[in-house]
Amino acid sequence: MSVEIEFVDVVKRFGSQTILDHVNVKFTGGQTTVIAGGSGQGKSVSIKLILGLMAPDSGHILIDGVDITKISKKELNEIRTRFGVLFQGVALLDSITVFDNVALPLRERLRLSEAEVKSRVEQALAQYDLQGQGGKFPAQLSGGMKKRVGLARAMMVEPLVVLFDEPTTGLDPQITKDIYKLFFETQRVYGFTSIIVSHDIPKVFNLADRVVVLGQGKMSVFEQPEDIQHSTDPHIIQFVQETMGQVYSSSYELA
Ligand SMILES: Nc1ncnc2c1ncn2[C@@H]1O[C@H](COP(=O)(O)OP(=O)(O)O)[C@@H](O)[C@H]1O
Ligand SMILES: [Mg+2]
């Protein structure tokens, strides 16, 4: 069971600014697609369109063939219950513990018993290398640990679709690589449809199934991530040169 997401001739404008200009793209079910593009190109807007938080000016957003621009709030909420979302800057609740943060969707969305909550949260903490951290507060964690808590929490609903908007902002290249590797591994285990948004292209994106570069209102699809480096499109070449720097040229190996 994997969910396919499709943009059909999507146009999104703000005033005179055209953010998405007749975009047609399919996010294949059960795969990880990275949407990379410069700042302000419309990456977050694209995620909001998929979540139904914004509507396109024209065109259709299909989730498993259902046009979410045409359904009721109730139907949209139904679809969203199977979405795991992790936004930039995480948004862990600072006043409650790591355990309670991870437990949140189980208590609020799934309404599980406390015994079930405890067992699921402890399993998740172990899985995301957070054993013994449940009693801490977010402020007591490193940046990388906070991201893992956010990931654990997003996974608690057993999502069919996972959307990550700039999940590694503010992390150093090594932790960025570790977090992305953890995402890709998690995706392979569960097989959900995954879309990761990023303003650059770290080398670890070679582990993604596909990369889509967003710029000038268009999405260019690369079925093999390494093909980006061979593009002859001047906008893509420029983007690659500007962003593949630090992480792409570093010497670490992808184990
Ligand atoms: N609600 C909004 N109203 C007006 N303009 C917006 C709104 N949301 C985004 N924009 C504009 O759309 C463009 C794309 O935004 P965004 O998707 O957030 O970019 P990014 O690719 O950096 O995530 C930006 O120029 C932004 O200012
Ligand atoms: Mg953004």
C-alpha cells in the first residue's frame, strides 16, 4: 500500500509572482523524492499544496487519484491522518519531555491506552537511538537528537506519506548526513511515500530514488540523482555549482 501524489498542471501565484507555472509531476508511491531548489522558489508552498493548507490557482493535486482541491475539509482531514510531517526547526514542545513529545500523536490522534503508549514510545526511542532520553526536555538535547525526536514523533502514526521540509537546517554536514541516512533507511523499512525538501543538494541525496529541482516555476525531474551533475540546463548547472559545495565535495564515503 503506497500513496501516489501527482501535480497536474498546477499554477500557484502570489500577486504578480508566479511560483508554480503549470507544473506536472508525479511523486511515485513508496519512493523518496527530494525537491531541491533555491530559497524562495516555492518548495514550502509545494508541501503546503500537498497538505491542502493552500490551494492552487489552477490545476489539480491528486493523492491516490483523489483531487484534494475538490474534497471537503472532513475528507481532507481523513487523508491527512496518514501523513507524517516534519517542518523546518522541528517544533518539539519545549515544556514537555521527549517521551511526551513522541507520545503526542498516539494520545491525541490514535487515542491509545497509556500502557500501549508507553510500549510504543519506548520502542521508538530505541529505534531512533534515543534510549534513556525520554525524561529529558528538548532544551537538553543536541540539534541532531532533536531531529531524531521529531522523526520518531512523525513516524508514530505509521504514516503512508512523509513530508520533510528542510529537516536539517542548522545542523552541521556530518549530522545532516546522519539524519538523511536515517530517513532513507526508515523509508526503506516502512515503504511510505516520502518527499524531502531542501535548499541544497548534499551528496547523501544519491540515496534518494529521485530528485526534482524546482526553479523559475518549473520542476525538473531526475530519475537518477547523479544525473543532476550532467544536466545541460543553465539554471540547474548554476544551482548545482552553488549548492553542491560543502557536502558534495567533502571526502566522506557513503557507507
Ligand atoms: N502566503 C503567502 N503569501 C504571499 N507570498 C507567499 C506566501 N507564501 C509564500 N510566498 C512567497 O512565495 C515564494 C515561495 O515561498 P516558499 O515556498 O516559502 O519558498 P522556499 O522554496 O524557500 O520554501 C516566496 O517568494 C514567498 O515570499
Ligand atoms: Mg521553505
